[in-house]
Amino acid sequence: MKLIAKWLLSASALLAVAYLYSGVQVSGFGAALLAAFVIGLLNTIVRPVLVVLTLPVTLVTLGLFLFVINALMFWAAAGVMDGFKVNGFPSALLGSLIYSVFGVVIESALESLFANK
């Protein structure tokens, strides 16, 4: 149940990012659902590999390179599907930052909502 709630809220967050920032476009809620799924899939499978491969750069930049990796995942999701568009890397960087803030809020809310008491 928590996974479905997180998926729906992440899709809503993606729509909010598109509303707040013109560099990201989402054609509708269905596209947002699919984009949230693709972003989650890329973050689960590809992101850990990129983090390990770029560890020296990440250490030198004191972790700031992780923002670049997040932007690349966001941009890659837009590249593999229709209905979700990001206007270049700077838009992906800002869009992924906004999406990450929403993600932290969603995760915090879901943790308190589904807490085992």
C-alpha cells in the first residue's frame, strides 16, 4: 500500500514540478505516473552503478556531483518516454532538485502515516 501511495504522490510531485518550472513538461497524469515509474526504476538500477563509478569525482566535489547524477537520471527518464520532456541539462538539474525536495516531503509523510506502532 505504501509503494502505491508513494508512486501516486511522486507522479503528483512531477506534475507540480512541471507546473512550477517551465523547463519540465508533463502531458498528463498518466504520463506522470509512467515518468515517476521510470525515474524510480533508473534510480534503483542505474544510479547505484553511476555513484560507484563516479566515486572519486564525488569525493573531490564533496558530494556535489550527486546532484549531477540525479539530473542525469531525471533527464534520461525524459529521453526514453513520450509525454515527459526536459529542456536540456540545466532544466534537468533544477527539475530534479525540485522533485527531490518533494520526494523528501513525501517520504517523511509516508513514514509517519505508515509507522508501525
